[in-house]
Amino acid sequence: MSPVVHGKDMKHPPASSIEPSRPEPAEKDVHQSRDSIKDIWGERNGYNANEGIEWPERIDERWTEKPDKWVQSACVLCSNGCGMDIGVKNNKIVGVRGRGCDRVNKGRLGPKGLHGWIANHSKDRLLYPLIRKNGKLEQSSWEEAMSLIVQKTKAVQKELTSHGIGFYTSGQLFLEEYYTLAVIGKAGLGTLHMDGNTRLCTATAAAAMRENFGSDGQPGSYTDIDYTDCVMLVGHNMSSTQTVLWSRILDRLAGPNPPKIIVIDPRLSETAKKATVHLAPRIGTNLALLNGLQRELIENGWVDWEWVNKHTIGIDDVRKIVAKWTLERTSEITGVPVEKLREAARIIGTTPRLLSTALQGVYQSNQATASACAINNINMLRGMIGKPGCGIYQMNGQPTAQNNREAGCDGEYPGFRNNMNKDHMQDLADHWNIDLIKLPHWNQPTHIMDMLHFIEMGQMKMFWISGTNPLVSLPDLDRVRRLLTKPDMFVVVQDCFMTESAQIADVVLPAAIWAEKTGCFTNVDRTVHLSRQAIDPPGECRSDFDIWCDYAKRMDFRDKDGDRLVHWSKPEEAFEAWKKCTKGRPCDYTAMTYEKLTGGSGIQWPCNDENPMGTERLYTDGIFPTDVNHAESWGHDLQTGTPVSLSEYKTMNPAGRAIFKGCEYRPQEEVQNEEYPFRLSTGRNVFMFHTRTKTARARHLREAAPEPYIQLNEEDAKELGIEDGDMCLVTSRRGAIELKANVGDMSKGQVFVPFHYGYWDSSDGRSRAANELTVNEWDSVSKQPTFKSGAVRVEKIKDEVGEVKIHARERHSAAIHKVENKEEEQKRLEQEDRVRHLEDFIGLMIETNITLVELYESLIEKHQKEKEIQAGLKVLRDFARMDLDLLQPVVKKYGWNEKDAKSDSDILRKTLFPPSRTGSGVFDVLMDMQGLFVFLANMEGIVTALTPAASALLDQDFVDVVQQLQQHVQRQRSWAAEKLKVKGPQTLIVPVPQSEGRL
């Protein structure tokens, strides 16, 4: 859940430790429509579109000199995507103003939008490439830096294949940049290891929409606020995270017939203070609360059964799951009073129009995807999707997170294609003109937490970070520092400032940022904006687009006709290529152009021949992209995270209907105890964005939120002897930080820490980053880390008067020291022998097949009375012999480990077919069929592992062999299963003479 802390609420503002990046003008020289630091949301303009009153324009602006020209853009400092113009004078940004014609904001801007542009001209911008030499980062040339990156790429490919390379990008780049990187990673290098920091904020939003609706893409529109009668905000402190969107709600509240507001948040945020009903659950119990609300809707008949029966499947499964969640049980688990639960359910169940939203309080908490799906379920129960005032915002946390997902740079494939659907992958391969075998699609793209594990295991040695700062933003920071500073790691960081992550890099590339480049980006409600370059980048900075185009050219990536894979050199050319990739997909851009996006408002996708000016809201006809051949995903088991198979999905047969998804509540893994009695939540501050890389360079934003704090409940603080402003030591099982206390507006037993603050501007030696405390866990479906989890201890620091001690020392400096002295250890590791385990599994497959032939021979001899079984075993024996022949070319090409494999196979045989079991009675037959079934299951596991490995080797012959092996093993196992079904009842239930039971 996200905080709001502004000037009047900060009871202990210390002096900033950051010097102004450049002299800022005196206030008397500044022209501004309002002081957005003191007045975050601006004046009220009440309205209600149901009564013919539209949301009026209000032009917000702030400039330090009168601009010579205004350049079209949009704001990139939250996920709202507000249209704005950039004021330019003498090749410098001098101010911004909102675009009154834009559908998203009608001219309004928040404090970050009005002030954040100051960062572009900071004196500490990175201006030149840097390379680590003799332990230190030294200025270099682009030629030297890019040549080194290419050299390291090829060296890692030779040693580890392309699967030793990982990319980790942002939610703040442009669509054209993401798409270029997706082509490089997936078609050029052929690596599955691509993710973004969107994993940390919006992965669950995408996952939930895929589960319920078949595809990513917000169903609703921001205009639904204009018509709705009720807004339910779950884990979404909109007043802090999307200030202009909150202004829209505030204006509705100030107009006639205002909507009811339901807020679910353990903190009494500014959003919660406006709630009709505020539910403050214990951290980690969202799903329990939402299951209780679903039950109450069903029990009271607040369900549009006509819509549900016509447009959905799966309601019976959800009804069974939520049946036990009475309000009393829900209250016991969540801590929310029964009467508040009942009142919230009544409002949700009887409102004529319901708009629901969710953000990090759901996505970064326990059972994230299941909870987000439960929110979708509630709107589906009410039949309130695809209608004015009825929508769902599975919100994004960053301005271009949607583009990262659309283009396939994180956990998705370009155009929302399904990696398990061979036709989708073939279509993408054809679009890029590459062979299907070269497109990595044997699994979902690797998420960042798995990439860290591969680094830990020595299986990834090159890591390219762009536009993000994992050494502040990832959970369990001490582990992240240890991994990214391993001596054998080659880390590239491209960014605009010397972030904590850049400080440990081997190569740092200076990146041009917003206003210094051209490109498109898409906000939460699918509105696409064009941001034009307004000024030249400083020094030798290059856009991410230019950097990756250069890299692709140097790597000489080609399609199967020998033409360049990345065949564009300008953003608009990349946009045109992207449009072709989206044709016929849910995010269809085909009728969109730079020209159409210029001069007026942003446009919502899908934008195609049928909808040439965009689409306000999706699913107005009740038809969803869940058809088996169209769906982006066939879904998952929400409890285990296991993907739904094609056959399972065909059995479900949603055929254009939405899918109710339910899940049992499970408590979070790390619980409170006497040593760690508080539940921890982390989140945002209204004036800062992510790790403050840009926002902290703007003096007014910096002074409004100068340092982190720990927010505690009043009673808890009193029991601990803590008063507002006291220094506290906050400790988890992973680390400790020192922060000042901010007492109030928090539920008892729970604490909150903003996550923005790292160490680049800190000099007191204290540990302060929230992620020193957070757990190394993630959601089973979306793979989003559960930052709002874990347990902590809070203690007042009792230093003597005049004495200042460091009780929790920061460890980032030690990480920098480590990389500055890694050369000797790096040389030693380069000499270390490496072993590949492919040969082990090939050997295991061969030896188990040899053993299987022997088993069949033995069982044929043993069960001569069982004529049908004996005949079947002879057929299966032929399969096993055939498989040994199939494997010979694979053995010849890759070799095999005979010794260990034979030992493993022998152990399994003796366990399943003990020498003491020599009889041929009815029970012996059953046990032998059971043993055969398990033995074949082991073989199926081996083949399951070999299948993606063969694809990853880009070896089509190996893939063909493994597919045949898989078919044969499955046929054999099906035969054994059938015999168990035939023999089981008669053998287990009907008594037989002892002499015939087991001989």
C-alpha cells in the first residue's frame, strides 16, 4: 500500500543531504498555476457525466522562463500517462504544462510532473561511457564500450551459450525501445532471460487479466470514473500513486450524486480518509477478505446471473471455495469488523455501477494473483465489465510498463502471444523471418528472481540493466549485492545517473531520457501517447533505442534470408514494424500512426480498421479473448502456479467467455513471533518515484520528502516508548535499518516503510533502504516479489546525549569495494573447470531404457498366466528398443555419462521391483504394474527436462527425437495406468485364496 506524505504531514523534516544539482530560480521568478507541493491535487471542479456535466479542463503549468516553443509529450513519472507539453528555450527545458485536449488528464499535472523535468539538466548527469579498469570506472569512448560489450557477449555465448546472458529493463522506456530489445533478445541472441522491473510492480496485473479474461489489457477506461456510482480501491493509495486520477475522483466527490468509495488498505492514507467504508485488513490477508466479500454477494443474491451464465465459466468452483468464508470467519482472519465487511459488501452488491482498482497492496502481497483475480470475480459477479462506469483497473506502477509487456521484454511475448501455442510462436517467427527453433518459447520468459538464482549457481555471467536500479528496488538487498558483484559477473548498466547499480557495473552507458528522444508509450487504460524529442541529450548520451540498434548491428544479427533482424534505425520505423507485429492481436496498433498521435489526445488501443480512432473500453459485447487459439495464456493453478495444459483448457472450453478463478487462502510464509512482532509493508511516497533517480534531483520534491521513515500505530509506539521523530532500529531476519518514527495512521501490529531510498545521496553510514528487510519470496503465478510481507522488530535507539552511534551500518559501500578489487579472483574463476549435465540426462535416458527392456523381458516371463498383460508387455518392449535406436544420433553428437546413470537406474529398479517379490499372484501383478507405472513416470520426468533443453540447444533433430521419446513413454505409461484400473478393484476388494493372492 502506498503512502502519502507531504509538507504539512512531515513532522520532522531534516535538512537534505543532497546539494542542489544546479541553481534553481527563486520562487518570485517561477510561473506556476499552483504550488503543487502544498496543494497536491489542485482545486475542485465538481462534475457528474451521468447528469451531462463533463470533467472540465484545468491547465496546470510551471515554468522558470517563458518558453520559446512547446513540444508535445506526456508525463513519465507515474502510470497515469498525463498529456503534457514541454517548454523549451535555448535547447533547455524551462517548464511544462498539461494538455487540455488530452483525454487522460484534461490539462492537469501532479507534483512530480510539474517538477520532475528539473532532473534533465542536473549537473551530475552521466555524460560519457565508463569502463571499469584497474578496479575503477574510467571515462571511455562509445567505440571502446560497445566493442567490449560485444566481445563479452560472444565470450559468454561460447562458454555458456546465450542462456548465460540476461536482460533486466524498466517501465520507463519507450515502446520502440522495448520492441527493439525484444527482437535482439528473443530472435538475435535467442535467450529466454529477459525481464523488467515491471515484474516488481505490474506482473500481477497482467497475470490476473490473463487468468480471467484470456489476455493482458485493461477492460475499462479512465472515463469510467465519470459515470460510476462506486469505486472500490484494493491496496491502491491512488492519492499518492496517481495524483491526477485521484483529482478526477475528488472532482466526482465534489459534484452532484458522488460515488461511494470503498478502500481496502491497512493504512489510513489520504485515499482512505475519503472512504465511505475503510477496511483495514492485516497485511497478507487480502484473499481472505475478498473471498468473504464474494460469498456475501452470492448469499444475498447480488449477482447478475443472466450475465454470468451467458458470458462466464467457473462460477461453481468459486462458489465452493468461498462458501466457508462467512463474515465472522473473514473478520477473524483479517481483523476487519463484521459490520464494516457487511456494509462494504452491501454497497458493492447494490451499486448500479462498480469500478474496481488494485495496485501494490494486492500485487506485492501474499497470494497476489489469486487476490487480483478475486477482484475481477467481484465485477464479473455483478456483470459490470464493458459498460460505462463499470470497469477494472488492474493498475500499472510505471508509465510504460504496459509497453514492456506488449513488446515482450518481460514475462510476455510480443503482441500478447501465447508461448504454449505453437501457432502463435510460428506466427512470431514468421514475422521476424527466423526458424521457429531459434525462438525461445519452451517456457515463460525467465523472471528476475530466477535470473538471480542462475547468477548464484554460476550459470549466468552477463547481466545488462537498463533504466532501473535493482540494488535498491529488489528484495533482500544483501543477497542482490552479493550476486551482482560476483567476480565472474559482467554487468552493464545504461542509465542517466550514477545509481547504486551503476556504481558496481563493469560498463556504464550514459542514456538519454524523456524529452531527449522520441517514442510512444501506453498508460493503464491503453492510451498511447507520442513524446517528441524537445532538446538534445547532454554530453555523449544516447537513447536506449540508439544503443540497442548499435548493438544489433555490431552483433550482426540476421534473419534466415541474411537480412538484418533489426532493420530500422529511427523510432518511427520501429513503430511501423511493431504495428505489423500486433495485427489481429488484442493490442492491435495497425491503424495508429505518428501523424494521428500528433496534435491532439492520446489514442486507446486496439486501434485498427474496425476502430480507427481507438477503443474506449473492452468486452462491451461480453466476448473475451479466451478462445483456445486466441488466448494469450491458458491460465494457471492459482495455488501452485502450474500452467493449465492445452488439453485441460480445451476441456474447460471457455470459447470467448470470461473465467471465474478461485483459490483457497493460505497465510503468508513468514509470520510474526515474539522476536519479530510486526508485519512489514513497503510502498510509495507521493513526491518520489521508484529509487529517486530523477525525482530527488528536483529540489522541491526532495525537500518535501527528504528521507525515509517508519510508520507505526499510536498504541504500538506508546508501548515501545517511541515518539514521533525518534530514531528507531528496524530489524528483520535479513537485515536492519535506522529510520525516524512517523507515528499514526497505521493499523496495530503493522508498520510501513517507503521503498524509494538507497545510498547514492546518503553519507551518514546508516543502513536505510527498505529492501534490506524484505523477504526473498514471490507469487507462484505472476512471480512478483512479495515486498509487503515478512516480520520485523522495532526498537527505539537510546543514544546518550551528544553521542551518535551507527546501529545498522550500510553495506552498499562494501559492495563497491568488492568490485573494485575483484580482478584477481576473476582470473582464478576463469581457469575453473565447468561441467555440463546434459550428458548425465542422456545417459539416464539410455540406462533407464536398457533397464526397461530388461524389465519387460522379466515381466513377460514372470506373468505367463496373464495373456493380455504379456501381449502388451511385448509391444512395450519394442517401444523401448526403438527408443534406444532413436537415441544413438544424440549420443554420438553429445556423448553420455554411463556410470552414474546405470547406478541410478539400478537403484530405482531394485526399489520398485525388489528381488524378494518373485510371485505371480494377482497382488504381485498389481504391484508390478504399479512399479512399471512409477518407473515410466521417472522416464517421463527425464524426457520433460530434455525437451526444453533440446530446444535451447537450437537442435531440431534432437527436438524431434525427444518428441518421439515423449510420445512412446506416454503411451507406455497410459498402458500401465489402464492395467492398474482394470486389476485394481478386483484385486483389492474381492478376497482370493491365500495361495492365489501373493505367491
